[in-house]
Amino acid sequence: MSASTLTWITATPPTPNGELHVGHMAGPYLAADVLRRFTLAERERVLMTSGLDDHQSYVAVRGELDGHTGEEVADINGERITRGWELAGADFDRLIAPRRDPGYAEFVQAFFQKLYDTGVLVPRTRPLPYCAPCDRWLYEAYVSGGCPHCGSGSSGNACEPCGRPNDCGDLIDPHCVVCGATAELRPQTRLYLPLAPFADRLARFWRDTPMPPHLRALCERMLGDGMPEIAVSHPSEWGVPVTVPGFEDQRIFVWFEMAPGYLLQCDPDSARPGVGPVQFFGFDNGYFHAVLFPALFMAWDPEMPLARAFVVNEFYRLEGKKFSTSRRHAVWALEALKEGGADALRFHVLRDRPNGRQTNFSRGDLVRAREHLDTVWNDWLNRLVQALRAETGGVVPAQRPAGAGGWDLLEARLTRLCGELREAYSVEGFDTRRAVDLLDEVVRCGVDFGHVHSHERERPAGRDAYRAALSGELAVASALAAWAAPVVPVGAARLSEALGWDPARRVDAAALAPPPAGTVLTLPDGPVFGS
């Protein structure tokens, strides 16, 4: 990749019907930040974007259930979400605020209108659930029933367990979420996007785009069953109004809205990105990102670059059940950050990230993560600094790394490990679980090397050998400061400062070197990692 090439990273905008929970952090947000930090360390241009999904019907429903307006729910939780990102170190370059950004609604409406004017969107009259007690049409968050594809409990428009879309009217035994009444089906005319005309182009796109097998299976299953028509407008008062004559009382489906929203994230001036994004999202949002959005972009501009890769997480469970904002089954991110700090949270959820399989969070996990960082990582660094203070007054010795033949072996092992770590940080091999395991191995290599070669000081003529061994440990610590920065940036920055290094170093074998001889080491007050 040339120095002028931009890597655009997106993380699906969260719904502000509640604040961020640990499951969100284990999903797209911290993983996207890992790729961002690694790419920046490579001296490449990066743009990481997201926003707030204010117009999700889940926001309005949460307001009704709690006695608030949708605007109040979105504002309160939007502030908490952005605060959670900030405290966790998820550093976005651009965030979209749909209800506040000038020109946002107008661009979404222009995008929608163009697709209608060119015949891509068409009217269809089909059954839609209606709640007589509430006097309301039911769609998405307003309705629940059985998925017509897998039979699982599902909301309207899409099923979380199987990932497939529904038409709301085809739900099994639909009920109103607000009052619980059984819904009746009434004919309603909405605007639809037929996906069949895009089937061949989508198949070619899927063939060439990296994605996990679970998502690829979903795409191919939808293609094999015949591509459906997707309702892209709903009778509602929440969201961006439709401007098509005859449909002004409807609102643009929020997942349609997100497609032009992504364009504004990348380039709010031209709304035409020059590169395809690396998109981070959960499997329950897979159909939208892999099927709906590409079809909309193909219709909007056939020459537009589509996604470069999909990085997908499965569900993260809490005590065996799926994290859920709407059901309030969650450990909130702000609470977890207050309890364990950014390093402990990042270390644990990136090590336990549900990549390719569901994983489970228990309430003691953050405590155990912090204890691990303290008793393994920090304990080794503390012992190293204490040994240097006793031997050299805390100054980096002049002797270069060595250790009775052990250093050559360790250097070769860590160099190979660095290559694996770079792969785990890269788009093609992205795997934070593997990255954290490799970082843990770096620390354990430093611990073992230090213990073995501490005996050099017992030899009558072993002072030079002992100091060379300390230099070897310092080289490992220096490598850790650079290599761990994408995962635990707070502690890595502290360690870099203590060793006298610039924190913005590449993840490469060159980082496996001690600080210059004569450098005075300054260990911070308190732990390096985990606070």
C-alpha cells in the first residue's frame, strides 16, 4: 500500500436506545480501533468512522416504554455512547449525528428520491401488522413474532439469530411490543427495493470480498432461495420523511438511511468515497452490510468502490444469554471502564472477542483480566526495573543483549512471533484473540529469559553477562511497548515513556532493541498496564 492510499474503517453506528455495553466493545468498536492504530503505526493514512443510529425505531420504542420522547432517549444515550468510546480509547476520526448534521436528512432524501426516479424503488401493497389498541402500524422494533425462515423469536424486518430479512407481515403470530396485543394484518402500500436485478453483481462482489464463512453462507442461502424485495419505507412518525409523492406520511427505513450515511462519513463534501471501506459489524447486521448496502450503492453509482473486507463478530453472551440493550441484559461499558480501566477492558474483550464463534462474558472477567496484567505483565516489568536500579542505578547498561546463547534463540523466536502478530493485526488475517495471545507470549518470554539469566550475577566474572541479559529483557520490554499499542494503548504509552521511546513505533522486529545506553528509566507511579 502506498503512502497516499487511505484505509477507510467503519464500525456500524450503534442504536442509542441505551448506552454501550461490553458486548458492543467486544464486537466492532475496539476491534476497529485496533486496526486503526496498527495502520497508523505503519505510517499510512487512516479514516475511522461511525455515528449514532438515532432514527432506529428501537429508540422511539424505548422512549414510549420509559415515558420519554425519542429525542430525549437519543440525546441521553448518544452522549453516554460517545463518552464510552472516548474512555475506552476508540478514537474515531468522524462521527455522524443524523439529527444535528446540516444537510444529512436532505442528502438521504436525495439518495432515496434518485433511486425512486430511476425505477430502482417500486411501490408494493402487502400485509403489514397493525395494532388496533395503539392505532399504529407495526414494523421493526414495534413488532415481534416468529421468524418466517428459522422460527426464532424475531423483531420486524430482520431476524437476529439467522440474520435473514422479513417483511413484518410474514412474522409468525405477530404482537405489538408496546402494548402486547395481537397484531392484525392489513394491506399497506410501501416502497420496496427488489434485490433480484442485483443478484449477479452481488454474487461477483461476494466472491471477491473477504468475509467469514457464516456471512458467506447467509449470502449464498439468500441467493439460492431467490433474492427478496425489501421494504424501504414504513408508515411512521420517527425518522427521515419520504419525499416521494403519495408516501409523505412514511419514513425512510433506517437501514436504507445508513447507506447514504456511510457516504457522508467518508466524504461529506462529495459523498463519493475513493476507496472501499473495511467494515466492522456483528453477524446480526450482516445482511444489511453484505446485501442491502452493496445493492443500494450499485444503484446509486455503479462505479463506486464497494467494501474491501467484512470483519464480523458473532454474539457475545452475558452469563449464557445474548447481550441486549433493549432487554437490559448487559454490563454497561461505562460501568466496566470505571471498574477495570481501559487496558483491562480492552485486554479482556479483545482476547475473548466472538470471532467466528459465540463467546461468553462473566462478571468477574474484568477483575481477572486486571489481575493477570498486574501479576504477569506488571510484575515482570517491576522486577526488571528493580534489578536495573540495583545493578546500574536505573540506567540502561552499555552491554548489548546476550545471555549465554539464549538471546539468539529468543531473538529469533520473537522475530517470528512479530510476523504472526503483524498478520493478526492485518485486514487479511485480523484476529484480536490471536494478537492478545501472542502479546502474552512476548511477556512470558521476557519473564522466562529474566529468571534463567538472573543467575549470571552469581558467577564471579558474570557482571557483563548479567548486564547483557538485563539489556535483553529491556529489548523485550521495548518490543512490548510497540507491539501492544494497538491492543492496550494506555499501558503501552506509559511503558514507552518509561523506556524513553516515542510511543508511535511500528509493530516490527526493529522494536526488539533496548533503549540507548545511558537512558534513565522512569517507571510511573502505579501499574503500567491495567489501571
